[in-house]
Amino acid sequence: MTAQPNNPLHGITLETVLTTLVEHYGWAELCKLINLQCFFNNPSIKSSLKFLRQTPWARKKVEDLYLSLKG
């Protein structure tokens, strides 16, 4: 595996990112911070991951929020 010193998300899965955000903010607050239907309409980790993996702009917003939380 190649080291990625400039990638703060290296080695962190999208599932870990999302689970951390849900545990910290909860679904309702997460939906307020990033207005995505997958966080509002019957939210689950599995359905949200499916959406985020297919939607790069939404994934970037989630990853940016995670980085600001961990920063």
C-alpha cells in the first residue's frame, strides 16, 4: 500500500466516516448540516452508503464535515 501523507482520509472507510458523524450529530442534525434525502427519509447507514458511493459531490460534503469534526 502506498503512503498518502497529503490525504487525511487515507485508511478511513466511508462507513467509518458516516458512522462517526451519525454518532456525533444524529440523523436529524446531520440532515440540517448536509441536506440530503438519505439522511432525512428513513435514514440508515446502508442506504446512505449506497447513495454516497454513487454521488461524488455528496460524498465530498460528508468527508469535509468529518474532517472539520476531527480537525
